[in-house]
Amino acid sequence: MFLATEILFFGGLFTAYAVMRTLNPEAFSLASYKLNAVLGGLNTAILLTSSFTMALAVWAAQTKNQSLLRLFLGLTLFFGCFFLVIKAYEWHHEYEVGLLPGKNFGYAAHGHDHAHADDKHMSDHAHDHNQASSPGAVAARQITVTDRDGKTPLTPDKLKGLQMAFLFYFMITGLHATHMVVGISVMGIHWVWTFFYPRFGVDDYTPIEVSGLYWHFVDVVWIFVFPILYLLRH
Amino acid sequence: MAAHKPITPATYSIVYVALLLLTTLTVFISEYVDTGAYEIAVALTIASIKTLLVALIFMHLYYSGPLVWLSGGAGVLFLAIMMSLFLLDYNTRDWTPGRNEQPIVTSKDQGYLPRRDH
């Protein structure tokens, strides 16, 4: 029942994405083009592996083998964390190249600092305190996000569409990662309990099974997130 | 949910390998095969097959009773209703008579965002 509400929770976001995508098909495919499908695919494989070890954990609980249960819960935890590490690396990269929606969308993070420094160099020291808000600092910056050819900077209109696409990207992956953190916490608690309660999970495997259902659900969400965000690029 | 017999690791392993192969396939198609307008259909079909594998085997849906099927089905059904109504709405708005006197700007040189200047 809870998972049915979760389907609609993510479903709302997917629906909004579908609508915006039909309105701006080119911007959204450009956004897919800018994501790293190899890292995304690797993350998909990692998450599938964690689901596999989770299924084996449930099997270990059913066959009353607690040391195997502990091992598979630990492996599930490990792959879950591994997924988040790669996701964090991707987010960081997107921030660096200026794909984080907001005031600085379209400007590389370091490019911003650079332009700021140039501006500071040219101006009077007395105005140092006002540098961040001076118009010169903004005018000196160059849009660093390019079109498919990798050379032409995007026009402001195209940048606007791309920003919408990346807003959805960060919302969807962010919500998914939040669910991952919850799942990892639950698995972590189960894992620790297997050390303190000798019969935990094997007398009654329902807690393991139910947590497993949640874990698989988060995996299924990613199974859809991955092709939608990363693979539709033509 | 506690009624079914344990599924063997062998079954899980087969499903796991199938899932990895399908992932490789969908990435390969995206990178090297030009599927044109069917791109979304192909990607979502593969994703649906993977979801069925996870739901039926990993989540034991295949071995579960009618009530579990009903709960899962209800979620999918309402999602389908929501998505189809939203997309029907947004994709047919321009069919209204008089709406096309000022067409939505879609040419590439004017950017990606549709604009209505009225």
C-alpha cells in the first residue's frame, strides 16, 4: 500500500517531466546529450547488483542462515553507498560546468571566479566590497554551456529550456537519492541488529522482506529514471 | 507474503544476469543505433521488461496472492490515468479553433521554449 502511494509520488514528477518534454523536446534531448551515459549505466548496474544481494539477503533470512544474511545486507549497503558516491561525483561535475539551475546557470563555476578576479584587478580598491554585485562582474562572464557541436554558446532562449530540463534532472535524481539514503539507513539498522540479536531476521524474516520490497522499489524507479534522463538524446 | 517457498539463488542469478544484459542493450541502442521516433518507445519497453523482472521475481509478486497484485496494480493504474490525462490535455490545446491565429513559435532560430505572445 505504501509503495502504491510512492508510485504516485514519483509518478507526479514523471508526468510533469513528460509534459515539459513534449513542450521542449530539443532542450530535453540536449540535456540527455550532456549527461554521461556510461556513468549512468554503471550506476544502473550497481543498483541492480544491490537489488540482487538484497534478494539473496531475503533468501538467507528465509533459510535461517544469519551469517549469510549479515553478509548480503552488508553487500547491499556497500553497493547502495557506491551508487550515491558516483551520483555525487556526477552532480559535482554538473555544478562545475555550470549546469546547476539558478542565477549562474550556463556559467562554469571556475569561469565565474576568474571573471570576478579580472574585474577586481581592473577596478579601484575602494569598491572591493561591492564586487559581487557590480554589473562589470556579470558582463565579463561568458556563457560556457555549448550546443551539440561543442563550440557554439547557447542563446539565452535555448539556455532557458536547458535550465528547465536540468531542474527536472536535479529534482528527480535528488528525490531518488533521498530514497536511497532512507533505504541505506534502514538496511544499516538491520545490519547492525544482526550483530546484537542472534536470532534477528531468521526467526521472523518479515522485517527483512518488507525492507527488501522498499529497496527493490527504489531500484525500479531508477530503472525508469536512467533511460528517461540519460538515453533519450536524438 | 510469508506463504511462498524461498526462491533459490539460482533463479535470482538468472534474473540478475538478464537485468544486466538488458541494461547493456539499452545503453548500446542509445549510443549506436538510430531508432528515430521510436527512441522513447524502445527505451521504455526495455525499462518495463526490467521492472517486470524485478517486481515478479525479486519482489516475489509472481508468488504472491491477489491482494498484493491488486495493490500494485492500483498504483500502476492510477499512474496511467494521471499521465494519459495530462498528456491528452497538453498535446491537444492547440486544436481549439482560433488558437492558431498566433502560432506557437517553434522554429529553431527562436529558441527551444514555445512562446505565446498575446
